[in-house]
Amino acid sequence: MNRIAFVLAIALTMLPHTQASASPSPFVTVLTLTDYYAEQSSLAKSVTPITQGEPLPSCYVGGTSSAWYEVTTSIKGFMQSSVDGGFPGDLRTIALYRGTPFTGLTELGCASDQPTIMALTANMREGDAMYMQVIADGPFTFRATLYPAGPIDNFADAERLTLGYTPNGDWTTTGGTTEPGEPLPCGGTRTAWLKYVADQSGPVTFMNLAGHNEVLAVYSGSSLSNLQLLGCAASHRYQESSTFNVFDETRLRVSLENNVTYYVQIATSGSGSPVVLMVSHNDVVTNDTPATALALAQNHSVVGTTVGAFTNPLDFMCPYQFSSVWYLIVPATAGNLEVSIDSKRTEGFWNFAPTVAIHRADTGATLACAENSIFNVTQTVPVEAGISYLVAVGAVNRPGDYRLHWAVK
């Protein structure tokens, strides 16, 4: 993440609880910081009795004293705030508001489900102000962190995509916001924008790879006001073996006209993650699940691609089975089944690092799985005549082209 200088000010507000006023008194403490992070400790004496006119949060569970904070920022981004109570039971409820205290406040979020630590998040824009209400019976610490929006957060900031694999380190939905009038055809609360100028007329496949961005949409048009949706795809999810984390993939194939600019929207309802896209003229892979495995002839070689394939491992403990393509093999004779996967060269470089997994089709049992981070991978397992076996070709990181050969020896 680029270290973008900004000022995040958090003010501890001693609101005039002696009167039901719509305006707070001047803030008595202001913290000015320049490094994403702000913290303000509060002693129990900093809370004062809740009085008439002060809002009670929707998740209010009791408590008679409160403290108020104002959070402001000079840039837009994604704000995470947390309140850490000293002892279980001291912290009752926290709530986040936007508007004018007290009568003009709109609740954005509320938490009362943890004994000592509670957290809330919100999108913030330049010059924005939000108010945090803490209902507590003891000491606590309030913290706020702002994750600045990425460089492609706004429609006007869309950067250009090209054919192939584009893992730009600055492209992310973390800290992303939604603009007034921005469409959200498949949901999401944080977005990022890219653009693609078609190099020929015909269908193009857009695929958002491993991350936590669960929405992908493509539009024609030139501004938010005249966008026309061409297609929208929601998430395909899978679990990674090495970390047990769940990731999202999205895939969309649309027909484009040569030399026309199209806009690609990536969205998430979570906290966001880097944007990694693959753009290809290839058809969407249809044999990317065990159920749709392509049957191969005896002692056969086949050229294929994992570009456009979803990740569907039969055994997620096999490492690095990203963008998996499936084949079905039925040996005519018993012996040792040898499966080799060679990545294809492109302009002197290897397209991708291949992986392979071999399973019994009837039980799903894993017989072998391996990966090679450089060139190719081969696995050999004993097999029976007339029994079906599933072979998955995957990628260590980015998808690419390969040649598969199998034989029973």
C-alpha cells in the first residue's frame, strides 16, 4: 500500500449532556496524525450520563453513560474503528453515525456482541465527518485506521487493461468507495474501475482471479450517467489448501466491438483486496469441474489452457490447484499411469507453473498431486483396467497454456 500522507483527526467530544441540544459543545481534545492511524485513550471519568435527546443505538443493551468522538479525514478511504474495554462488562455498546448531532444523526452501524473489543467500519470521503458513540461503565481505548482508496476507486480514474495477465500492485478495492450514481448491478459496497479498448470485434473473457472481490461487471458508455450494462458476474468461491482461506473468482464473457472503450467494474462487500485480472479471447473453459471432465483417448496428448477456468479442486489439500481443468481417463490395461504436464513457451518465457492431481473417479480418492514452479510436472500411479480416473491440470499462480500426455506403462 502506498503511504499517502493525510490528516486523520479524532476528537473526543464532551457533549453538553446537561441539555438536549442539537449541537455539541466545542471538542476539548483533537488528535492530528499523518500515518493512517489514530488512538485516543479514555478514562471512566470521560463518560457522562446519557441524557434526553441523545440517541440510543439500535443494538443498545444497557448502560447509563457515554462518550462521543468525531472522526474526520482529508482524503477518502475505508475507515476501521474499534473500542477496547478494560474489563469484561465495562464496554456496553458502540455506534457510528453520520449527520449533525443530535437530531440530524443517521446510524451507520452498531455493535454490542463482544465483551471487551468492538469494531465498526465505514467508507469516508474527503472532508467527511462521522461520530462514534461509546456506551461504557469503565475505561476504554478508541482507535481508528483509515485505508486510503486505491488509484482506480473512481470511474474517472479507470486505468487501461490489456490482453493477458495484469497483476498491477496498485490496483485494489481496499479502501474503495462508491460514487453518487454509481451502478451496483450485482451488489458490493467498495468498487474499482478499469477500462479496456477492444482490439477486435467478438467475444472477450474477463476473469478476476484469487482475492476477495466477488463482483465483476462490464459496461459500454463514457460516464456514470450513460453506462449500459453488458454483463455482471457474481462470485465462484474456493478454499486454498495452504492457508484454508476462502477466495473469490469471477468470470464474464461479453461481445465487444473493435476500437471501442469498455469499462470494467470490480466490487466487494468485504474489506477489499488486490485486483488481478486475466483478459483473453479464449472461450470459457467448460471442463473446469470433476463433473464436466473431458474424456481422453488411450495414450493421448492434448493441448489446452487453464485461462478462464475456475478453481475446483477435488481434494483442496493438494497444493496450488488454481484454475483447474479436468480430464477423464479409463485405461484399457492395468499398469502404471504416467501423466505429464508441460507448460508452453511464449516468447522465450514459460507461461505458467503447472500442477497435476490424479484421483479415482468412483471414490474421489487422491492418488497423486504435485506442482513444479518452473517447467513441467509428471506423476505416476498404479491403475486398474476399466476403472475411471480423474486428472486435474492446475496452476501454481497465474493461468496459462500446457500440453498433457498420458500413457499406461
